[in-house]
Amino acid sequence: MANPKIESRIFAIGDVHGNSAALERLLAEMRLRPHDTLVMLGDVINRGNDTRGVIEHLIALAEFCNLVCVLGNHEEVLLEVLRRPEAIEQFLSMGGDSTLASYGDLSLPQQLPSKHIEFIRGFVPYFETPEFIFVHANYCWYMPMDQQPGSLLRWTSIEDEPPKAHTSGKLVICGHSPGLVRDLGHCICIDTGCGFGGNLTCLDLFIRKLLHS
């Protein structure tokens, strides 16, 4: 008798902000399988005390399941510093000092392990499936995803510019705006403030269930 088909699940995790312990607890509850897709919604770095541990976890997960990391504004600023060292002050003001400290109190992002830098360079502006769109911060409802401005995708809070339903009709999942989970019907924000002492939240889109750590 043939084995029943195992359906792939899709999970999204909000802004981790260097909190590896919260990420570990959430992953233990999720029980990921190799054919699952896990979407990190950006801002995995800064503020928390173990960005290094978070990146190491994610690199390992990329070998186990289908991992997609969306670029957040914090990663964008880190990559900008790698191009323009004079941008270091903005990075540090956003909690980058905690990121550097997690690697042994480095003084510059250029000193991060090359494997970690290349991993972050692989983050994508957005991720789209037949049913869902995943962004870090926000989106323009009438523009196709490959034409979205970075200022919306990574910097604009849904509190400042509440999004309308995307023209594709797909459900949008985002982070960036800390608070309670906000379900607008066409958009769900799951940044529950892990970078500010709150929870880390995962949305299991297979059964529409929220998990917290």
C-alpha cells in the first residue's frame, strides 16, 4: 500500500531581533519537517543578545527545510554598512551594538563571519506563493510585488499606512510593527514585540494557528 501523501506546511515567524532562546522554544513547538517551508519575516538581527546564535540556527535550518528569509530594515542597514562604513552610526543606533557584541564584541560589521554575511545577503525582498505574500513591513495594494518600493517593503509601519487588500487577492503576512497580532482580513501582522521584551510569534498557515514563545 502506498504511503499517504504528506502535505507541505508553510510557517511564518515574526521579528526575532537576536533572541535565539525564543526562536529555539518556538522551533521546538513547531516540529518542522523537511518538506515544510519556513518564512522569516525579517529583522532577525539586532537588539537581542544572541544574533550570532540566531543566524547559526537559520543556516542549519536552511539545510533541513525550505527556509526563506525576507529582508528587514535592520538587515538592510547592516548591508549598507558593509558597502558604506560611514553608515555605522545608524546601524548602532538600531541595536547593532548588541549584534556586534554577540560575536565577541566586534567593532565593525565587516568583521562578522563571511558565511554569516553571505547568508544575510541572500535575504529576499518578499516571498510569494499561490495563496500568500510575505513582506517585512508593508506593501502597495495596486502594484505587483516585483515593483514594490523598498521604503514600503522594509520601513513603513502598517500603523502609519494601513494597507488595503492586495490586487492579487492573496493574504499578506508581515512583521515590523510591534504589538498584538493584527488580523485585517487581507493582511496579518505577527510582530509581537520580541525585540522589546514581548513574545515571538509564528503563524502556521496550514491550519491558521498562532504559536508564541
